[in-house]
Amino acid sequence: MSKSEFEPRIVALLCNWCTYTGADLAGTARMKYPPNVRTLRVMCSGRVDPAFVIFALQNGADGVMIGGCHIGDCHYAKGNYSSRRRAVILKDTLESLGIDPRRFRLEWISASEGDKFAEVIKKFTKELKELGPNPLNKGAQDA
Amino acid sequence: MLNKIRDYCRDLLESKKVEGILAVYTENGNYFPYFFTKKEELNNLCIDKKYLLLNSVKPLRENLVFLLQSKMPGKRIGILARGCDERALFELSKRGQVNLDNIETIGYSCNEEQAKICTCPTPYPTVNLKFGEKVEGVSEHKRWKEFSQLDIEGKRKFWEKEFSKCIKCFGCRNACPICFCKECLMEDRKFVKGGELPVEIPSFHFVQRYHHAAQCISCGECEIACPMDIPLRLISFVLLNRVKKLYDYTPGMNPKQECPIYTIKEERNEEALDELL
Ligand code: SF4
Ligand code: SF4
Ligand code: SF4
Ligand code: FES
């Protein structure tokens, strides 16, 4: 498969209170963004165990994004602080394991930022196209 | 050093300052952890065999010190501690696995040879060193030169080769003093297949390395235990360095400093993190 045809698969783990609602807004407002993303709702970005990211990358995702409330807005006060601390270490771990850390993103998107959600997905999709298929997938592409 | 330590322990027992002393016992070439309560037994106390006293007793997944503490609440317990014993003690106490009150550590240093075997950067207790001199530790992994030269794809291939040697014996986890979870993600059947090889690459090994990013006490037990000689700690060194740079935190050095990954108390350095994302 040539790189130009490659359509990356993105798994987005989104916080119920902000980013998931933001993604919803992007949908209801009919904003255009690439269809490459599969969203999963979690109660807080702090709930996401970094192991989920690895499991997703190992099982078919080309990129994984965690979306949470802006710093200071987490509905559980400090969930996104922990999420950020972990994300930094996670990037290092991915790199040490030979997985390009750009395949993982942490984004702060509020419930009213449907446009930011669309923007981020556009950008991420473009970046992943440049990176090419995730080598952990062993050539398994979407059926 | 051995005689001095034995004398010191004898005094501790005689003066009833401690109920007993946890240390290594040797007999006929065998060695095992033992709770010394009688001074006659001290002739069998040994210091030249490493046995991490704070390791959790599988399958209970509770450590010996905790078990002793629950058996004799309020009593003072002595521990003859190497650097790694002390570090494990501190890290475990931060996670409620032992209680530092009523513990008397008798610290002694290791020699350079032992530090090499363990790839140990701090072969001595940093807080309570009572016997021996501090010797230089080993702060670079023996395969670091080879590994650090690889590009990202090279690293992936490196681990694909290394991890596929893994026989899923769980030695790396069982030997680790910081691994005490009763429900281990490495055995979660949603993520890891039971009794099948090859292991899930790289998630199987990722779990332990990542969980220990800010708690690995660099005792080397995981690699020593690994029958397939997988250089697991190459990853730990990277993570520990990052945690040190960001939060000035080295696991096991200070019993009062809280683990920065799990406690969000001081907001220091927070904004700087965004730049690393
Ligand atoms: S890990 Fe360090 S302190 Fe522990 S036995 Fe080895 S050299 Fe000594
Ligand atoms: S060196 Fe290995 S066994 Fe020791 S604390 Fe770190 S991960 Fe655990
Ligand atoms: S000790 Fe080595 S072979 Fe055993 S499970 Fe751990 S990495 Fe695999
Ligand atoms: S509730 Fe949204 S990040 Fe915690």
C-alpha cells in the first residue's frame, strides 16, 4: 500500500465532561473532520491507564489521543494533572520501545471547542499519514 | 565488617532495643531471610549473599517486614539493610506497604563487585549507613552504548528480538520488591493471553517498566532473575532520568519526598510539561 492511500486509524479516549462533548458539538455543528477517528468515552482523562494506549497501538491503532478538560477545569480536580504527568513519561517509554512518540497525543479540548476538536483530528491525521502505518500492526490494515 | 555487624546486632538484641533483626541466615551453603531473635543465632548471620529482604512473599504479595509488623504490632524490628533494602523500605512505606515507625535499619555498604552484578548506581544506604564505605556505583546499563545508538525503528527491532525471547516466567515481576499488586495487569486476561507464547510485544513488558518509572529502586533483581537475559532496565534508566530531571526525584532516596507521578501537590514544573507533549 502506498503512503498516499494510507488512512490512519486513530483511537481517541475522551473525557466525558469536556472533550467528548466537544467532539459531539463538532458532529452536531456538522464541522468537517477526517473520518479516521474512533472515539471512546471515559469519565476523566485521568482514568486512562497508559497501558490502554499501548494496547491500542498494538491492536490496530496508528495513533492514540487522550482528550481532557483544560488544566484547572477537570471535574475531579486533578485528573488532568496526573494525566499530563503520566503522558510525559509515556512519551519517553514509547520512544524507548521504538514507537514514535508522535503517535500519541494529549489534548485539552473543552465542551464548547468543537472546532478545536476538528482541527486537532485534522492535524493528527495529517501527521500520521506522514509517519505511515504503525509498524506494530504488522501490515494489518482496516478491512 | 561481619564481626562488627554481629557485635552490633548482639547489643541490640541484648539491650532489647529491638524485638529481633531481619537479615540473611546461612547454613550449609544455603541462605534465606530470617528473623534473628536469639544472640546465639547471630553466628549464622551472613552479609555476602544478596537477598532482598523487602521483596514481597508470593503469592501473598506482602513483604516480610509487613508480615512481621502485623504479627507483633508496636514492637521494634531491626533490619540489616543494604542500599536496595533501604530504598525498597522507603518506597514501600510511601505506598502503605510497610510502616516506617518502629523500624531500625542497620545499614551496610556493598562492594564494587556486587554493584556490577546489580548494575546499581547507589550501592549503599543513603540515609542510615552504619557499616562500610560508600563505593562508586554503576550508573550505565551494560548495553546502553549499543542501544542508545539505535534510531526509533532500530529500537523497535531491538525489542522485538529481545522480547520474543521471553518465556513469560514472571521472574522479573516476582523478584521485584516494588511489585506488590495483588491484581497484576501483566496477568489480566483481557490484555495478556494465559500460557501462550510469544508474549504480547511490547505491552507485556511495558506494564512493569512504565509502572515503575518513578519507583524503580535500581536493585537489578528483575534482570538478574530473567533467564533469557532480557535487558529490561534499559527502559528504566531512561524513565528514571526523566523523573529525576523533571521532579528531582530518585526513588528510595528520601522517605519523606512523595512520588511525583501519583501526588499532585506542588504545582511546580507543571506548565513546563506541556512543552514535552
Ligand atoms: S542493588 Fe546495590 S545496594 Fe543492592 S545489593 Fe546490589 S549493589 Fe548492593
Ligand atoms: S531494578 Fe527491576 S526489580 Fe529492582 S525495583 Fe527496578 S524494576 Fe524492580
Ligand atoms: S524474567 Fe525474563 S523471561 Fe521471565 S517473564 Fe520476565 S522478561 Fe520474560
Ligand atoms: S473530568 Fe475532564 S479531564 Fe478530568
